[in-house]
Amino acid sequence: MTGYSLDNYERPQLQTPNGAKKILMHSCCAPCSGEVMDAMVASGIETTIFFYNPNIHPRSEYELRKEENIRYAEKLGMEFVDADYDTDNWFERVRGLEEEPERGARCTVCFDMRFERTALHAAENGFNLISSTLGISRWKNMDQINSSGTRAAARWDDMIYWTFNWRKQGGATRMIELSKREEFYQQEYCGCIYSLRDTNDWRKQNGREKIERGQKFYGQEGVDCAPCSD
């Protein structure tokens, strides 16, 4: 969008589906969450970021994505919950689904696991509204994400998973502009070991170099600013 400016963006005020003034927001990474976090601040919704992503591989990639998210949460003065990196449980949950394609059954199990933990933390800490930043990425199936979130919330009385479409009303464009401004780390695969494998296989078949983790940041010269894949 030519001439797009974060400063000139007129953001609509958001209203939560149950009138709640606070939310527990599952976050997958800084590029996806930055725009959502800004939207929460602008609408006066008290937000706690819940970082629970045991799918991310390897550990160094996980730590980098988490630290970028913490950096922006601190900038906004937003509470950040660093949940366990229990990869053994994740591998157990997705066993037998190693060859599933992106957006397939393995992803559903992965979303279920992450949102179940989000809903549990919400129930134990006085939240009745949860959501996730995952849906802003065009690489994800929003219906798949919302179904997992809704199932997780339904385990608890009076809890709601907010299915708001973060991509609309300028969200997708602002996501990229904000990522460039903040120079967020740009991951090039979903996060799990199987996504890394499949992405590198595709690159090899198409004559491209393998992913170099930890090297690209939005806003830097020569970096493609397409939406991230997580």
C-alpha cells in the first residue's frame, strides 16, 4: 500500500464478545502478535501475553522468537507469561502425524495442545476470555485455529475464545509495517521440526538455499517482507 503510515492509521475500537475488559492472548511470535497487541492497547483492553509454543524447534529458535515477543511486550508495558517449553509432550501428542502436510491433522493437534494450556491458565487466573495471534498469518487456516480455540474454551464454564479476524480492517498491512519498524526477527518456517524439514525440501526442489535461522529481520535491506509463516 503506497504511502501507508502507522502514524496515520485510524484504528477501530474493538469490543470483546462478552464485554470483558481483560484477555489472555496466546502469542506465537512478535511479528504476528505486534499488531494484535497494539489493537488491544488502543481499545483499552487489558492484555496478558501467554507464550506457550512447545512446537518450536530447535531450542535456540524458540528462545529467539520468545525474546522478540518479550521485547515488544515490555515496550508496551504488557504482562508476559513464559510457559513451559515441554517439547516431550508435544512430540508425544503429534506422534504418527509426522508426514502430515501444513494445515493438516498435525497442526490441529498442535493448536489444541497450545490452546488447552492457554485456557487452563486463564481459568486458574481469573480470565474468561482468550484468543490467539496465530490467526493473523495468511499461512494459517483461520477456521482450523478458531475451532481449536473454541474447543479449548468450551472445557470451562463461561469461557470464550474470541474468533476476531485480525487480518481485516488494515491488520494484515499494519502487521508488516509494524514488524519493519520494530525490526522483528523474521522466521521462515512455521516452527516445528517437520515444517523446517518440509520447507527445506521445497527449497531444494526449487533451487533455493536452505533456511538460515536467526539471520533475517524485518526492515533490513534485502529482506523480503512477506508475512511470517507462524
